[in-house]
Amino acid sequence: MLHVAPWFWFAVVTLVTWGVVGLLQKLSTNYISAESSLVWLVVGFLLLEPLFYPGKAVLHYSGWNLTWALVSGALNALGPGRCLPP
């Protein structure tokens, strides 16, 4: 039997779940706006994260980490598609 490193399976799960998320977001924009789709994606992640990672660390982020998360989200929302002229 072929031995595969454990990190490989974590990478496979990540790629598959991001693929499913991308597909569902693409399909959802037929019925709701892209902004609403993104909001519901975040809500879904916040609801499912404690189930997949039941450790206490998920609920105890530091202020520094939350600041970086908000800055990262804001910069992502202001990405190249929004900054370039039409």
C-alpha cells in the first residue's frame, strides 16, 4: 500500500472544500448578489469552524489577530477588480 504523508490529506481536503465553496458561490449568484453570497460564506464559516476545530483557541483570538483579519478582509474587498477603471 502507498504511504502518503498526513499533510497531503489536509491539503486535499482544503482544495476540495474550496472547490465546493467556489462552485456553490458561483451557483448562488444566479439568485442573490455576489456581496450577499460572500456574507453568507462568512456566516457559514463562522458556524462550521467550531465543529471542525473544537479547540478553545478558535474562540480566543487576540485583538492583534482580529485587527489583521479585518485589514485583510478590507484589502481583499478593495482588490484589483474594484481599483481599476472600467
